[in-house]
Amino acid sequence: MNETRGSALRPLARVLTDGRTGPVLLFVEGAAGTGKSHLLQELADLPGTAETVRVRWRCGTDGGPPDEDAHRRVPTLWLVDDVHRADEAELLRLRRVLEALEPGSAAAVAYRPEELPAPGLPLGAPPLTYPSRLTVLRHRPAPWDEERVRRAAAEALEADCTDEAVRRLRELTGGVPRVVVDLLAVLGERHPPFTGTAAEVEAAGVPARLAELVLSRTHALSPAHRPVVWAAAVLGEPAGRDELVAVSGLGAAAGGDALLRALETAALAEPAEGRYGFAVPLAAPAVRACVPGPVRQDLHGRAARALGRRQPVPWADVAEHHRAAGDARRWLGAVERAAESAAASGRHEQAVALLERTLATPGLPPRSRARLAPLLARSAVTGLRSDRTVEVLAQIVRDASLPPAVRGELRLDLGLMLCNQMGRFPEGWRMLEIAAAELREVRPGLAARAMTALSSPYWPGSSLDVHRRWLAEATAAADVSGDEPMRTAVLAGRAGLAMSCADPGAWELAKELPAEDTDPACARQAARGLCNTADFAVWLGFYERAEDLLAAGSDLSARSGAPYMEYNALGTRLLQEWWTGRWPGLAERCEEFVAATADMPFIASDAYVVRGLLAVAQGDWGEAVSWLSQRGTFGTEKLPVPLGATAAGGMIRLALARQEVEAAAEQARAAWAVVAGKGVWPWAAELAPWAVEALSRAGDGAAAHAVVRDFSRGLGRSDAPAARAALIWSRAVLAETEAPDREPRDGLLRAAELYREAAAAYAELPRPYTRALTAEGAARCVLAADSGSGAGPGAGSVTGAGADPDTEPGSGESPVPAADPGDTAASPAPNPTPGSAPAPDHPATPAAIAELEDCARSFTELGAVWDAARARALLRTRLPARKGRPPGRPSHADELSPREAEVAQLAVSGLTNREIAATLHLSPRTVEQHIARAMRKTGALSRRDLAHRLGGTP
């Protein structure tokens, strides 16, 4: 119960439970549907003394009032409803009842104040003479707020409402409970079923109960007075008296009289001081639909003229009124003004929606299409596209009657949308090439913009040399044009291309971008340049320096009204947080980003990939595949080159962990071909180590060597810290995998040195997760070398493929070595003595163990459940048994043992028994036993239930 309603019930509750308390009269006033009768029912259900009598009295019914004399001497709760319908006789008897209320009795009197015969006097005139002992209170039920509307929707509908849909429900109904419930009932019967959008709420129509109420009140007015109500319906929102009268066409005197009469009969209300309209906004369409067509057109015409006198002019509303009035010329003129106004103030989505609707109108004059289509294209490119925008523009550019310059401009913007916002690179590339050719002579500035777009290496396809040639052409075209915004666009392109290739001059180019330019067109191009260079800097590994660019680009995007670039900056920030270890809440931020861009998933591709990489580290492999595959929203082959390489690296790692070595190698070959074809070698950083491991384990050593060689040559002396660290890591993997075939011990120690060098490079960036992965590799190689094993990555690598004993040290069980079936080069480590772990046999072993323990801690702090479990599993095979511990397994009674908790955690994260076995170096049978014991100890009935139970398990 809310606090307001509770304050109304408490005084009556005290009277009913304490017969000595003086009588209370509660007036409950509110418009139709506000919950007055519901409140009376709550009062009827209040506890009272055994002698308390409850009397219900609905005024205006055939049954008439109850006999008040029968209840005069006993504690009574009078619940009187619809007092506004009472006749004089009923009012007289009700007044006698209330004047005679005794201690221990109370009354609640409900009515609609707008329908009282004497306004403000629910009991009629003259006012009631209240006895001095009587406490008199007044309560007006409050409309529902958004949260209460959301709860009602959740109870009534199967689909979850979006925030926008809940907000629209609240706005249309005014929060009136009865109207909310009725509208939800309409939505519940909708076919096709309601999916929870605001558009469906708006299309639901007017509930019958509300329509009948407002139409009956309108009809009760004389024909001379109705136009003022019709005017309110056409305007659709509360308006001032003069404006409302002007739209009605009645004239000042007659219009004023009509407004007074409409207010007296509750056909209209005063929702805000000096503003008149319907108490429930949803009532307007019901009245509007009943106005005769010719009359309605005249009303819309007068409404357009009235709104045109406002400052500022609401051009979108003016346009809609002109359209409804049948004035096509003024309609299209107002649409153009509305779109320009919306775009100038950064409301690009509003401009796009208006222009889409207008341009989709059949029979639109060619001249109007030529004027409006470029406005749509500009707003869509700067803002956020919709599929419908692309369809509308694609149809328009096929119009042979369009002037070449207009068609070229439309092709330019359509190409940008196809590439940047929809991921349809081949189509977008062709569109941009045609646009550059069409605009070269007639509009060289726009041609320069198309060429600059073609110079971006971000998209898959053309090689770096092709992009450089387009940039040279763009620079020449911009110089010819003298167009300052286009010169800024070319400068942004130069800075982005230089940064992607790790050219040290990129930083100076970024400083030249005019971040303080007051020209909105220049500012938007500068914002694009700052955000793009920040993104490329993050891929290079310059995280601190990129932060400044990202902050400046995000701020300028917001100030210049460029929401598309704001979203780009958000995606870059997610990547930055992933690499720099800012993982708390990162998964939720990714999912929120994806939800916010549900109708344009390509924009959220960064979020999909980061969420997938988190799922890999957390052991949620089923979810990892789904996220890395963009959840089926579009093909991963459409991803930008660096993002596609990163997603491929994650998928290859998963395949290796699942022993799907040949599949991993095929993925590596395909992904490497894309990166090599592009020639922007810093973008290979997140792919190369996993590709080398996949190819090596598949027995294709020549291809693995080629990857390392090409990566090294491609980087040359470029300043790309993340890629240089990845190159060292790739060399470490190669050394580790080749060690068994050459000099096992020396080869493993050389690999350990390379892993440590990579870990130091990642620590410098900083990148805590990859630092821990490479440090783990160093420790693994040292332990393998010192134990005399020639095992490579197949024996406990970062992919999780295991070849170690499947029992814990000191367990008393005979360990069983398991060779990795996918690693032909791996050889199993010698079996330790049953009942104990292998003792350190080399001075380097204790240091390696300490290094491995540090890695396990780092993984745990980050939340990398799978990696932490793998590191701890390798530790168990190397740590000596604790002294003084009795033989056999320790007793954990009903608590989970550390190993059971570890296995259970991986099980609920989504790994199969076989995958857990590979991660923890156990047999699938042992994993199955650990899970069974964990379920028995926690009382879980299934793995899903186990996930809930583990929340309280130490």
C-alpha cells in the first residue's frame, strides 16, 4: 500500500478498533476510474470490533438508501459511493446519518467532483453543519506513477514492456487506474501478440469504457458548444483559452461560453493552470474520430495556423495539421522546416522518423523528394539508421529524374549507412565508389567525403594500398573544393589511417582536429576523427593516451549532435575496459549496450565480442560462442577487420580447449588470410598467438612459422605495443610446441623466457589478463622442463587441454596420465609416486610455482573462473603434500571440498563434464563423481538448481 493511501485508512482503522475514539468522516474525491470504489473496498476489509457493522450505500440506485435508524446506536462503518448521483432525498438522509455519527463509527463518502450538482459541495447546499466531535478528512487517490503502471503491465501481460512503452502507457492514460487496466486488457487481446513496444501501445486505440464516458459528456453539450471540445481533440494536448477558442472557430464570446460549459460538464478539464484539454489524453482520439470529416479538416487548418504563432514554432505538429487539413504544399514545407530544426538541435531520430513517413507517401512530387531525401540521409548518417531509412533511400536513388548532384549525395550517405551502421560492406563500398565518381566534378567536397570513407581500412575487403590511394584522391578533391567541413573530414581520415598503421605522426594529426570549432559540420567531422583515432589507439595498446582522445571525441560528439559517434565511443570504451582489466560490471554494461541497440545490432558489435571474451574466461562456453557469433544478428564475416580477428581468436581458443584441433586450425587459416589481405598488421595481435597454437597442434608447423614470420615482417619497426607483445607471445607458443621434437628442456626454458618477456610487455601496457596468461605459460614451461617432460601446450596450456594426472596430490589414488589426442607432439609426464605430488627437483621450480600461484590469484581477482581453475589444477600436480596430514582424503562432512567447489563452479558456468576434465586434468568419470557429491551436499536437484545453491556455499 502506498503512503498516501495508508494515511487515508489509518484514522478509520483507529475508530473501528477503539470504540471510544470520536467519529471520522472521510471524503474520497476523484475523477472516474481513479480507484475510489477500490479504496472503499479496502476500508470494508479493515479489522474492527465484534460489534462493528459495515453498511454499503451506492447513491442513485433503484434500491435506495439503507435505513439509517437501524444503525444509529451501534458502531457502524458507512461506505457511501457515487454521491454525485444522489438526488435530494438521498442527500438529506445522508446528511442526517453523518450528523448523527457516534464514537466508534466512521463514514467514507466517495464522489466525482467534476459531476457534483454544486461544485465543491459533495453533500449539497447549504454546507453540512459538522458536529464538533466529528473529524473530517479529505482524500484524493493519486494517479499511478510509472513504476505502478509497470507492475500492472507485468501482471496483465505475458510480454515485458520496454521503458518507453511503460512511459507511453502512463502518458496516454494519465495514470488513471481504470484506464490503465482497460488499455492493458486491450493489449492482452492483441493479435499478433503484444511484444512490449511503445508503438503497439499507441496503436491499441481507446478502451470502450473511456470512449463512452468522454463521448457521452461531449454529446451532453449543446451543438453550439461542442466545437470547443472538438478543438481540444484535434490539438491533442492541453492549450490556452485563446488558442483553443481560435481553433474551435466560435469567436471570443461564444468560444468562452462553450469552454465554461465544457468545464462544468467535465467534457474538458484543466490539467494545468490556464491550460484546457482532456483529463485523460487518450480520450482525444475517441472524440476526434467522431467529428465530421469536413469539420475536422477545418479544425486542423485552424490548428496549423494557431501553432504557427507559437515561439518556437512546433513545426512537426504544424506539418501534421496541414497534412490532415489536406494542404499538401504547406505540409511539405512544414516537414522540411521540422526536419531542419530537429537536425540542428541534435534530434536526428525525430527528423529521420518524420522524413521516412513523408518520403514513403505515394505520389510525392519529384521536386519535394529531391529536397527532403538529402535531409533524411544527413540525419540518418549523423544519428542512428533504421532499416526503413535504407529502403526509402535505395528506392529514391533509382529515380532517374533526380538531379545528378542530389543522387550522388544520397549515394554517399546511403553508402556510409550501409558500411558503418549496417555492416553491409560490399554494397556500401560499391555505393561509395559510384558516389565519388558522380560527385567528382559537380560537388568535389562531397566527393572528398566519399573518398575519405573509402580510405578507411576498418572494413574487410580491399588492401591497405587501395585505401592509401583513395586518401590521396580525397586530399586533392578537398583542396579543390575549399569546403572546410570536408577538409576536416579528410584530416580525420588521415589521422585514422595513420593511427591504424601505428604511424607516429598520427598523434600530431589528431591534435590538428578542430575540437573547438563552432561550425557544427566541422565539429561533427572532428568528433568522428577523434573517436576513430581513439579506437585505433586502443587496438594499438596506447590505453592512457587513447583515454584523452576518447573523452574529447565523446564530448564533442554529444555537443555537436552526433549520436552515432557517441555509440562508437561507447564500444571503444568497452574494449578498453576489457583489456585493462576493468571487469566488474563489464558484462552488464555490454548487455545494456546490446539491448539499447536492439534494432541496429551492428553498432553494438564491440559489446558482443567483449561479452563473448568474458564468457570464455568465465567458463561459460555456450554463451561465449553465442556472443562471439553476434547472437545470429549478422554474419561474423561482416565484422570490421580488428574485431573479426579478435572474435576469431576467441573461437579458436574455444575449439582448442574442446580438443577440436582441426577445426581450430581451419578457423586460424581463414582469419589470418583476412588480416594478411588487409595488411594492417597491428590488428593481428588478438589472433596470432591462438592461430600459431592451433596450426602447431594440428601438425602444420610450416603454417605456424609463416604466421610468426609474416606478423614480424608486417610490424617492422612500427610503434604498436599490443602487437609487439603478441608477437613475443606467438614466438613463445611456437618454441613450446616445437620443444619435444628438438631439445625438450632447453626448448621449454627458451619458451619460458619468451613468455616472461611477453608478460612483462603486457604488464607495461597494462593488460592484466594477458599478462597472467603469458606468465602462466612461463611457469608451465619451467615446470615441464624441470620435471623432465617434453610436453607442449597440449599438456596444460592456456587453452585448457590437459595431459596431467586426474587425481589430487595425496589422494591415495593411482594417477592416470592422459595424453592429448589432438597434440601429436606431446608426450605425457612421468607418473608421480602414488599418494604424493612430484617434489621440486630443480632450483627454478619453486619460483615457477610462486609465479603460477600469482597467476591463479590474478585470474580469481579478475573473475576469470575457467583460467583460475586451470592454473590451480596445474599447481596441484606440482605442489608437495602437506606435512602432518594423515593419509587419504580430508573429511569435509557436508561442506564442499575445494575440488568439489571448483568442479561445481565450472559445471554451473556451462562447461560439460569433458570440458571440465580437460581444464582440471581429471577424467570425465572423476568430474561426474565430484558433481554428484556437490549436488548431494547442497541438496540441488539439477545443475541449474546447483547454480542457486552455490550462492550460499562457502
